[in-house]
Amino acid sequence: MADNSVATPSLIELKNYAPPPYLVDLVDLTFKLDPATTEVKARLSMQRNPAGQGGPLRLEGRKLDLKSINLNGKDLAEGVDYTRDAEALTILNPPADGRIVINSVVEIHPDKNSELEGLYVSSNNFCTQCEAQGFRKITYFPDRPDVMARYTVTLIAPTDYPVLLSNGNKIGEGDLGDGTHFARWEDPFPKPSYLFALVAGTLTATRDSFTTRSGRKVALEIWTVAVDADKTDYAMDSLKRSMTWDEEVYGLEYDLDTFMIVAVSDFNMGAMENKGLNVFNTKYVLARPDTATDGDYQGIEAVIAHEYFHNWTGNRVTCRDWFQLSLKEGLTVFRDQEFSSDMNSAAVKRISDVRGLRAVQFPEDAGPMAHPVRPASYIEINNFYTPTVYNKGAEVVRMYQTLLGKDGFRKGMDLYFQRHDGQAVTCDDFRAAMADANGADLSQFERWYDQAGTPTVEVSQEWDAGAGVLSLTFKQSCAASPGQSEKRPYHIPFALGLIGTDGADLPVRLENEGPVDAGTRVLDLREASQTFRFTGFKDRPTPSLLRGFSAPVKLVSDLKADDLAFLAAHDSDSFARWEAGQTLAAQHLLQLAADWRAGRVLTLSPAVVEAMRLTLVDKSLDQAFIALSLALPAESYLAELVSEIDIEAIVEARNFARRTLGAELQKELRAAYQAGKSDEAFAPTADQAGKRALKNAALDLLCAAGDAQALDEAAAQYRAQANMTDVLAALGCLVDTDRRDRVEALADFEKRWKHDTLVMDKWFTLQALSRRSDTLAEVRKLLSHPSFDAKNPNKLRSLVGAFTSGNRQYFHAGDGSGYRFLAEQVVATDKVNKQLAARLVLPLGPWRRFDKQRQDLMRAALEQIKGTEGLSKDVYEIVSKSLG
Ligand code: B3K
Ligand code: ZN
């Protein structure tokens, strides 16, 4: 067990950034791999940074057993030539100029590394995770992204670790005759240490190749344990499509002769973009129709693309410091979103992404961990791989494209690569490339990087029937967030349509302007309040606001329920059309919640039912779009719309609405379910996935209404075992009930899949999300299930994480049992894997938003965690900020 404790965790601040005093040009590493004790020899060829401002020669290192260190051939002595603490080794009096060559030998212990950062063992194979600061757990090094070096790596291991991989190209291999063998790798591209990787063990490769448009033949390899080799087809296919897309859309080609992906089952996050050697969580590689859902396939496509795209946005051009993380993450998420959008239905992709943003990022932006896309400070950088940095960051990048147009955005990207290839740069450099390539003034746009919180845009209309003029007034504001009481106005691209009484788009024409075409127009909002006067109408047009979700803001408007229903039926912009229905539903759900709290009889608004009915039977609509429209706004999003969260009332109102919709739309839902049945062989296409989504959404609503026929259908759908999407959807319907099929199906699933750990994660999650009142007791029991392993991040997330972040009803039980469970789990997990533990705490963060009773219980749970001996700084940061 690791001692994580920190006496006084210090705050790292962006304003203190200074260039590295020393640079490393060449790194030569030799690993003698052994699970218990691995020896790491490092030769660093360094020099003083001519552009530096001076400072000590500091090599970060954590939990390293130092065996020897010498400088320019002279052995160094501790206390005389260098000092050392838990975080770093500092060379005293390094040579004033000339080349500095440091040779060090350290020993590390991969099999004791349960943090899954640095070099560790997963399923008897070695692998590494260095971002953000794991390289310092492998060797002494100036471990910061603005130190970019060329690496040569020799791996030596017993021959029962046949596969030896590292970054770049393999330049040698052989048997050493003593039961060990070696492989030598060279990466020609200078890279920051966080992109270093090695993998060693018994693995099987699925191979393919890709020829870039300039004719480079790239060997593609996906490495897995042997039993999983039949589940790599979709990942390989996604990889090839990503390579083609990046060439076509951005003119970006792959730059090495080999691109390798390794799937490992113990991994803290989704995947990692190490140069030429991506390491992936098995969850984002492995799929077969019987093991993976449509959602899993989409996740694989997106994450494979994301990591591949990092080769340019992240690796060739990297971050100067970790505050700039969104430079690579926001941009790369935007790129993977655009890729998935091009591969599937653009409308559905956009809606899903916005739904995700609102369910997770909006709450973060309104809570105690709120931080700007470019944070100004952190205690533990791993805590800042957040929805804000990733997903809001992607929205910020998207806004450049909305402001500059696709061509203008591409020009900006080209200039960015032209200026910065091979460099470590900042978000300002990216913004400057966008501005300079387009002759645009993007100075005010900086506020999106530096101010936290979700802005609100309030739109009000004034209709002058006599003049045929519609005036729209836009007022923007942004609530205070930790450390930022005053916010200045943002530069907001606001996409707008005006719709005539016949449902068609009208020209959005400003007063004193010549003729314009009908359709969407993007307004530039820059001030706290702005009014635009639109002209040329006979009848009052209906404004379609924030089309395509053109900015990550909360929209408040004076549109009436009738207007929303009209937009839900006619808007030509699919996002706005979906949004109108959601707004209608959200407003009504909040009313229902208030009714429930006041003890009034609940009645579902006929207007809401009717809007859903119209969507459900509209043959012109994409089926996936209909499925998304049937999904009621998430509990977490509803919670964002009120000042004090009455979670019980929200859950009750939403459950009531689901049940009632299921009953009122029974006929249409049954028809949709029947129409969606198909004998087609499973293919992970957008079309098929849309059909399944609608069919299963219909089944879900019918079952929510307790429809016995539908529940029988669900049981039959489970038994048919057509594909994992249908199996899981059916099981999801049964799991909330008391039926015997529930027990049978769960037992059957377990029997079928107990040897497939990734599939078993779904089984744990289903039970953790159940609406049955014994859920927490079941979750506790499952902690000792033979397939459960609290040290495995996927397992912990699938059971404990699913319950604490996904089951609002029972996590927020009024007796505090959910909170106490979370506190227990955090304290236990922190001893094993602090990054994982820190993520687990997050649902307690927004305690101030709840009722007094829950506030006290949540705060008590946070206090209990904070009072724990030996708490990691990861958990400390979240807990102390939450208690604020
Ligand atoms: N860059 C990695 C995330 C690393 C997280 C470190 N705690 C995966 C990605 O965003 O592509
Ligand atoms: Zn990324």
C-alpha cells in the first residue's frame, strides 16, 4: 500500500511559469524488466536553455531507488553534488556551459504499482502511463512538457515476455542467451516525456496497413491478449477511417512506419496517445456484436480517432505547460466529434454531445470545482482532466469554426502547424493562429479560456406589427465562480433563424441591409446587452435560437409553450428542433416536481405528450433523432435549472412522466417497437443503431409504465440474444422489476459472461442503476462478487461509480446511506489508486445546492474523508475545494 500523504499540498500557478532552465536533446533508456524489480538506466544529454531565465538543474523523480548517478563521467555524491527529496533530485553546481551528460540507474517495482501511473503490470504484461507526470516514477528527468527530446529505448526481458514495444521504429532485437532477449526502439520525433511508453509481455497482434496519400506504407497493429484478438475489427476499421479523414479534412498524414495500439484491462482512463504506441483501456478497443452495444461501438470509433488525431494535435504540437491542457484536449475532442459526425448522423452526434455537456460539464461549471478552460492553478494536475478542459474546450474550438467558417478555421489550423510544428505552445498561440490566418480580431475571445462558469444569454422579443420589425435583445451574464466574482462579457457566436408561420426559414435581415438568403445567421455578441432589429416580415416570425448550440451557454428566452411546440414540429435546424421539445419537457418536469413537493396530484401536460406523439410518428425523421427526443431531460440537467435541488421531487416527477408517457403513447410506442424488430445481421452502422435506439427507447417507456406485454417482450428480447445492444436494453427494462425473469436473466447473463471481465462491467452497472429500493444493499453485496475487483478502475467505476454518479435516487437517499457508502469507498480506494479515488468524490461536491438535511449529510461525508490519515493530494484537493 502506498503512502500518499502530503503535509501541505502546494498550489501550482500559471503566473509562475518560467521556461525550463535546462533542455534535454537525447534520452537513452535501458530497462531490465522484472515485475518485482526493474532496473532503469538513463542517459540524458542536456544543455542549459539559451532562452531560459536560469534556475537549478532539477530532475523530478518519485519513489525511485537511486543506485548511481554521474555527470559527464564523474560519480555524484548525495549531499555534496546533489540533494534529493520525495519529489526531485537537484544537481548542485552543474557546469556553466557545454554539454551535460547525466547517467543514472534506478530501480522501480512495477508489481507494487497499484496507482497505474508510471510502469506497472496489468494481466502479467508491463505497460506505462506517463501523462501527466508518470515519467518521474520511471526515471529522474525534467518531467515537464516543454522539454522535448529524442528517445532511444532498449527493453530487456525474460523470453516469456515475447513482445517488447516502445515508441517509434524498432531498430534492433535479439536473444541475449541468458533466458532474456531485447528490442531496441528509436523515436525520430522529439517528444515530451509524458508521451513515452513501453509495453512488454504476451500479446497477439491483429495487423493491417494503411498507405498515406504521399505513399508511406504504415503497418497497423492492435495488440491484445490472445482471447480478445477476435474483437479488434471495429477498432482497426475506425483507425483506418480516422487516418483517411485527417488527410482529407486537415491534410494531416501519419509520420512513422508503424502505428500500434495496445489494449490493457487496468487503465485509469480511456486511452493514451503515446507517440506511435497508443495504450488503450480494453473498453475502447474490444467489440463483437454479442459483447458490445451500439454505444460501445461509437465509443471505440470516437476514442480511436481521438488518440490518432493527437498525433498532430498534442504530439507534433504539444502543450507548453499543463495549464494549456485544453490546447490539445479541447481541440482533439472537437476533431473526434467532427469525425464521428461525418461518419454517422451529424444531428444525432451534436445532440448527444450537447446532452453530455449539460449533464456533466454544466454542473461542474456551477460547482466548487469550477475552473476556466485554462485553469490558473492546481494542486494535482490529474484532477484537471475534466469535462471543462475537454468538452467545454471542444466547444470553444467549435466557436472559432462558427465565427470563421470551415475554410477560415482550416486556414487557422494550417497556420498553427506551420508556425508550431515541433514546439510546445499555449492556447494564446492557437488563438493567434486563428486570428492571423483570417485577419480577425479574437482578443475578446480570450475570456472563454480565463473565466469559469456557464454564461447565460437571455433573449427577449419585441414585435412591431406596423413596421414588420422584430427586435431581439440579448443580455449575457455569468455567475460568480470560486475566485472569480466579476465576469466580463464574452464574444459569443449566436446562431439564429427566423421561422415563418408556414414553418419555413425566412431571411434573417437586419434593418438597413440589402436582401439576404433565408436561413441561419450568426450574430456576434460582445456586450452585456445588445439589440438587433430584423425587418421584412408580414407576420410575427418565431425565432429559432442558438441553432446547432453555437455557444456553450444557458439560454433563457421569452418563447411561450406554443412557440416551443411549433419549433419542435418545424425547426429546420435539428438541434434547435430537439431543443425546443426538451425545453418544453424540462419546464413541465420542474412544474411537476413542484407539484409533487406540494402534495398536488400530478398530471402530465397534454402539450408535452402531443409534442412527443408528433415526433414519434413523423416518418421524415431520423430514428435516432426520435429516440433522443423521447429521452426526457436528465436529472442532472434539471438540477442545473433550479437554485435549490429537490432531488426527490425531480426523480419522482421524471419517473412519473416516464410512466405516464409510456401509458399515453402505448399505441404509438408498440408500433415503433414492432417496426424496429429486424432479422438483419448486426452491423454497427448509424442506420441500424438508430433503429435499435428507437425500438429500445419505445420498449423502455412501455416497461416504465408497467406494461405486462412489453415486459414479456423484454424477457423474450433478452432470451433471443440477438446482439448486446438488444440484450442489455431488455435486461435494463427487467432490472427495475420484481419479476422472476429479472432474476433468471441476471443469472443467465452472469453465467454466459463471467469469463469476460469487460462484459461483466455492464452487469454490475445495470444493477447499480436499478430503481429498486434494495439497490444499495445489492451493490454492497456485489462488492464481494468473484468477478468484482476494487483495484480495477473499470470495475470500480462500473459498480461504485455507476451508483454514486448515476443513481441519483439512492445515492441521495434521505438517510445519508449513499453518502456514507461513497465516503467508505473513497477512503479505501485512495490507499490503492489516488487518481481513481479523486474522481469518486466528485458527486459530493455540489452539496450546497441541496436541501438542509442532505447538505449536512453530504458535508459530513466530505469531512470524514478529509479527516482521514494519509490522504492523497488528489483527494485532498477535491475535498477541500468542495468544503471551500
Ligand atoms: N491524454 C490522455 C489522458 C491522460 C490523463 C492523465 N491523467 C487521454 C486523452 O485525452 O486522449
Ligand atoms: Zn485527448
